[in-house]
Amino acid sequence: MAVRDVAWPKPVSVYIHVPFCRHRCGYCNFSVIANRDDLIARFLDAIDTELATLDRPTVQTIFIGGGTPTHLPTGDLSRLLSMVCERFVVGDGAEVSVECNPEDVNAEKLQCLVDHGVNRISLGVQSFSPEKLRILERGHTPAGACAAIELAASAIANVSLDLIFAVPGETVAQWQADLETAFSLPITHLSTYALTIEKGTSFWTRRNSGSFSSPDESCEVEMYELVRRMSADAGLPQYEVSNFSRPGLTCRHNLEYWKGRGWYAAGPGAARFVDGRREVNHRSTTTYLRLIESGNSPIAESETITMATCARERAAFGIRVMAGIDIDAISHETGIDLRRECSDAIECSIDEGLIEVSDGRLRLTDRGVLFADTVASRFLD
């Protein structure tokens, strides 16, 4: 297959990062700021200024995350949502998602979301166990989380839930109890993540001081296998390494990331990929605001990638999806012969039983799902 010139696809997705939170949880390494609600008005002005540089592109997915977007007072939340709809053409049938914490869910804010076309809500519950919530430094109670899910589902039918497992001291039985509670509630989507302790967080310091330790690897694998089985039994089959949903209700926004075709983004720490160029804004909210207000670019890092790198990344991220990748389609769209460029990665992973060829697509095997990062790294090498 000869290499040919191809155009970069036009993004159809946008991510808006809202950094404000009630407090920073001990495991959080995102770009967030707590106890600075005095910056909200300046933040909204800055977001509008940043988005004004675009030529009102049409998008099919919008994801407003954080931080905690619903931490904004209702009037400010309304202004943000209106602003996004003004700066983009929202396509027919677009998926519009907003992240929420359970303690911020109330009838007034839900009505605000509905009035602005939000049709998907993602709740950062993390656990229904009082002990786990205490360890994770979450502000809600199990009862509060359940009530928030019920209330959210009464207004917005598509409700996603985030849960964390492999928390210090957690047992498989405790994780099973979390899952049983989750599946008893009106959710359509579930994202689960093993607790990752990042450098720079208070959890990193506590682990290094020996004040707690995570469950061993075999226990973590058992917890992961458990959520795969229970989700399937509950009618939310796995569609990506960490994600499960009812049929037809996968997160279209995240799928755009995994397809690697590009996306717009704005806000502190936001990362975009447009026309082959990756850009990341300054993580510091105050630095971001200062740069925007002084007429300067908020970008802290930028990199132009080749189509060959893009093709490899599309294979690496796409292989995490249970449907697998059509490597010939990626090759056609990028002009890069991936069967040749990644022949060693493909052959090695097939020989080790990590991927298989099915209906012309490369897919992770059941064993390969446990080694998805290994397979992905081979496509990138």
C-alpha cells in the first residue's frame, strides 16, 4: 500500500474543562481548584474568549467535565451552557454530557441542564461504602448518592456512574456490594477504574510514608473480572476496557477520543487535537486566566504529529474498544500501511493470545483485556 497524502479529519467533539471543586480529593491529579469560587466570573469570560477564536464548528458530542461543572451556581452554569451552544453548532442528535458530584444534584440544576439540551449526566459516585468514601475523601453519603442517581434519572434518562476499586483495605466482597448497589439503580452506563496513586497527590505521600497500601495485583484482577461478569449479567456489556453500557448508550464522546480523529477543548489543562496538532493549556487556573486576560495564548505545550504517528495512536487507543479495530480502514483514512508498519506488534500479540482476528477486525481476547496497555504500547513503538 503506497503512502498517499490525506487531509486531517475535522473534529466533531468538544471538551470544556471546569476546574472548580468543593475540595481536592487525595487521589485527584486533575487540574482543579478548591475554595476559589471568586474566580468563576473571570473563568466564564476566559472560556468565551478562548472559544471565540473558533469559526463556530459543528459538533456531535459535547462533554463538560472537571473539576465539577455542577459546582457552579445555577446562573453561572446556565451561562456556560449557553456560551457553548453559541460558540458551536450543535448537530442534530448530538450527545451533550455534563459531569456532576452527587451533592450538587438538585431539581433546579437538573432543570438548568435539561433546558440547555444536556441529555447525558455522569455522576462521580466512586463508591456506596461509607468506609471507602471516607478513604477517598468524598463528600457525599451512600444514601445521598442513591438519591442523586434516582433524581438525575427522573430528569435525564441517560445516567452514567463512575466507581473506583482496589482502594486500600478493600475486599472483593466489598467491591461486589458496590456493584450490586449500582446495578439496582437506574443507570445506563458504568465506568470503573482501579485506584491509581499519582505523584504529587496526598495519596502518593501517604503511600510512601507507609500509612496505607493498595490490594495486591491478584486481588485487583479478581475485582476487575467481577465487574466484567456482573455488568454483562446486569445488561450493561463491556464495550471498552473500563466502560460498560446498555446497548446503544455507549459514551459517544469517549469513542471519538479512541477513534483519534481530533477534538476541540477549552479551559485550564484542557488538551485538544486539531489538524494534526496537539495543544495543552496551562493547568493552573490562575495562570490560564492571567494569560487569557492579557491577550496571550493559554497554551503550555504543543506538538505537531505526523500522520504515521496518528495512525499508530488510533490503533493503540482503538484496540481498547471491545469491537476492535479495522486496521485496513485506519490505513485507508491515514494513508499509512499499518499492517506493514505494525506487523511485529500484531504478530507478537496474536502469538501470545492477546489479540485475535475476527470478521476482519483485530480484537483483544479475554486474556488480552488484562494486558490492553501492553498491546497498545506495541502499536506505539
